[in-house]
Amino acid sequence: MTVRILQFGTTGQVGIELLRQAPCHDVALTALSRAQADLADPAACAAAVRAAAPDLVVIAAAYTAVDQAESDTAAADVVNGEAPGAIARAARDAGAAVVHISTDYVFAGDKGQPYREDDPIAPAGAYGRSKALGEQAVLESGARALVLRTSWVVSAHGKNFVKTMLRLAGGDRPLRVVDDQLGRPTAAADIAGLILAQAPRLAAAPVGAPEWGVFHFANAGEVTWRRFAEAIFAEAGVAKAVEPIATAEFPTPARRPAYSVLDTGRLEQVFGVTPRPWPAALAEIVAELKTEGAVA
């Protein structure tokens, strides 16, 4: 059975990958841009769900300006908190399942060992708090809902760390990159691939099934931003020195989690999916950028 998917978000990294990969799966995907369904208007988003009557709703849009959220808290709370709840409640009423993409920023980042889904959340900034609100709203909506937390998302498009590093690769001076934050980079392509591959199962799973609730997904392997930068340059064949610095030397309006490693054991157990290592995903991203002429 072809799964009818309604997707919110067309320009983010995961949204783009969902659109690119959908033709390879037995799905009929309708993607709504911000102009068609702005998460700043939760009621309009709920109406879009009711009009589409899909089998599965994927919320791939969000307020992702982490630093700006510190001074734009109200807007972040509506887009990341209220809108996902409104969408999920409409999906419940329509009999549709929901996948909501969330973030490692809901954690304090001080655990020192991989975060499990049942670990207490304690976001340190406005962005993380807004995403936590969205998680809660989706989970309390009564919909058949999967909240998918991920971390350090990268791809060959959009704004992300890989593209930023390659853009800054010119010049003789070393790049100064934070070396005391640890996490698991994750390819947007892998997130999209997981959702599309599991779409038939999610559309059919009943209330109370093990597929619902919070899951973590991130490519395998832990790394600091500095070591990640070095791997990016090595993969791209770019000779660029990277100088390690502490987070305190690179102040930002929003505090970043020092430790963002997500435990993916529950996802592996329930769905039988083992995330591949991040260097393999990085190699594909750099290869695509080279094909596009984005890497010298």
C-alpha cells in the first residue's frame, strides 16, 4: 500500500532529503512550504492536515536559529512548541501517524555518557526549551507519534558545519574550532532514509505499539567539533590547520551542550536499524559537494 505522507518543511536539510528520496519508496509525498503552511500559524497547519487526510505526517520544519531564539523566544515557542502540538492533534483526529524531529538540545549536556530516551531533559537555552515544549505537545496529543531526536545534522545543502568549514578553508591562518563539545554527527540523508523506509510500518502500527514514543537517531561514533573539522578537510583533500579552542573562547548568545552523544540502542532494538558511522556519511556528503563543484 502506498503511504500518503504530508510533510511540513521543504527547505531544511531533512526536508530536502525527504523530497529527494521519496521517489525510491512506495510513498505519495506532499510537502508544504512555509508559504503553504507556516508553523507560526498553528491553526493553519492543523487545517492543512485535516484537508490532506494523510496516513503519516512528518514535521521537518522548525525554528532552528539557536542564538536568535534567545531574543525571539515567543516565536520559537510557537513554531517549535505550539505548532507541532496542533499538527499532532489534527493527525490524531484524521487517524494519521506523526514523526516529529527533535534535538539533542533538550538535554543539559553534562551527563558524560550517552543520553538515553528516558534521561531527564534540562535544556540550557531558549531553542532547546522550545523543542522540549514541542516534544511534550506531540506526545500528549493522543496521536500515534514518534519523536525522533537527532544531533549535529549535516548534508550537502542548507546551512551546516560541513559546508561552513569548507567555505572557511581558504587563507593561511589556522581555523579555531571548539574542541570541548562532544557529539555524534548525523547525515540528513540518513534521517530521511529511516523515516521513508519505516513509513509503511508507522502508518500501520496501532496505538500502544512499540514504535511510538521517543527515539534517538545519530550516526555512530563520537567526535569533537575540532576533530570533525579535521576529518572534513581530510575527506575533501584540503590542507587546512585546525587549532583547538575551548567553548569559553567562542562565546555565543545560546549555550551549547558540552556533551551531545545520543544512545541509539532503543531504535536499534525496535526498528532493527543500526546507524552507520559518521565518517561514511561524511564521505558521501563531500563527494556530492565535489560533484557540484563546491569543493576545489
